[in-house]
Amino acid sequence: MRCLLVYDIPHDGTRTKIADFCLDYGLDRIQYSAFMGDIARTYQEELMLKIQERLGERPGKVQLFPICDKDWRRRLEIIQEREDGDD
């Protein structure tokens, strides 16, 4: 199932490690603190447990949203890539 994972974590090292976890689980970075991908429910729970362990007592917010196919098809997006030489 597709999911969106977003986080707000002030500690640099923890934030970096959690991004690595997301990539290890096959999620794609879509923003600095947002990842999207297709991941089974059991792996979603496993990933969240790993994130909780890494976060420990440090402050942070992590949210994982499952997205059904119907909602995924109805998404709206704007993607503008930067061209070489643009400032």
C-alpha cells in the first residue's frame, strides 16, 4: 500500500538516520522531510518501531499516512525542475 511519511525532528543526527531508514524501506524522498512509497502494512509498523527506537526521548513528530489507490489517482501536484543556470 502506498504511504506518505512526514516528520519534524530537530536533532540533525536523528533526522538523518530516520531518512536513511525510510530509504532502506524503499520510500522515495519527495521533500526534505517527506517520503512516499509502496510498503506493506507489516513493514510500515516495523519502520515506525525503528523510528521510535531511534527517536528515543528526543522531541519529534513522525506521521505515516496510508493512501488508497483511489486517493492516489486523485492527487494534485506541481513539479517544476530547476534548469541549469537558473538562480
